[in-house]
Amino acid sequence: MHSEKLPYAVVYAPSMTLREMMESYGSDVWHYAFFLTRSREQADDISQEVFLKAYRNIGKYRGHSTLKTWLLTITRNTAFSWRRNSFWRRFIPLGEQHTPGQARSAEKEAMGNQYVSRIWEIVMELPDKHREVLVLDIQQGLSIAEMSRMLGIAEGTVKSRLARAREKIRTAIKEEEL
């Protein structure tokens, strides 16, 4: 039987410093937290909390999944705890977050950026369960099996949610093009 990254992860993870862990996985954790909370401020706070929890509990990491999957699981649990314990429920569409003074070099680039922003707005409008698997697939690159373990749902459910999410996006894009 071929073992992927597990022996390396078990040896490597406990010896990582907090800084190494944050440099290696900080972007993944922050982006996942953002997609779960829809808030930059919440993503910042959750990311910090995730790495502190992970560092304090690195001895509990057993290597049954990759370190990235373990950190994303902590991120998910932390974000859901924040959601249950707060009243934030704020949403800022990605398309409205422009850097002031940033000039567009061409009309084509502007149109492309507008299209991408709209697609992400559509993604953010998906129900949580569909948006979550889509982000884990596209942005985090997790396999169906990893998502299944992380979310505690059957692989068939992950596949179904991914298919529904993709179909909803296709439908929304088609409706806007008409």
C-alpha cells in the first residue's frame, strides 16, 4: 500500500514553528474563513485564532489527514462557533472592493475583472453547504474524500453538492447573458 504524505506530515507537523505554519497555510486558512464568514475582519480574527489553537494542540495532530486539512477543519469549526455566537451577518460583495486609485489598463481587462467579480458574487450567494464544497474544491484543492472527512458527510453528498453548486452558477450566468 502506498502512503501519500502522512508519514512526512506526522514527523514534520509537530516540529513546525507557529511562523512556519502561518507562512505555509495562512493564505488557505484566511481565504476559507473569508468564504465561510463573508467578512474580512472575521476572517482575520478567525485565522489568528485557528493558528493559536493549532499551535497549542499540535500534539493532538495524528496525521490521519494532511496538516492543511486539519487546519481547515479547525477553521471551519471556529467559523461556525463565531457564527453561532455573534450577530455579524454582514456581506460585502467581492465586486465592490476596489483599490482606490487603481487604473484599468484596457476596456477588455475591466470587462474581464467585472465578469470574474460577478462570478464570485454568484458563488457568495450560494447556500452555505454548496458554497463551502465549491470553495474547498476550487480554492483549496481538496479531494472528494478529504472534503467528506472534513465535513463529516458521505462522499456522494459532497459530489452532489458540488454538482448542484456548479449547476446553480451555470444557470445564473446564462440568465445574466440573456
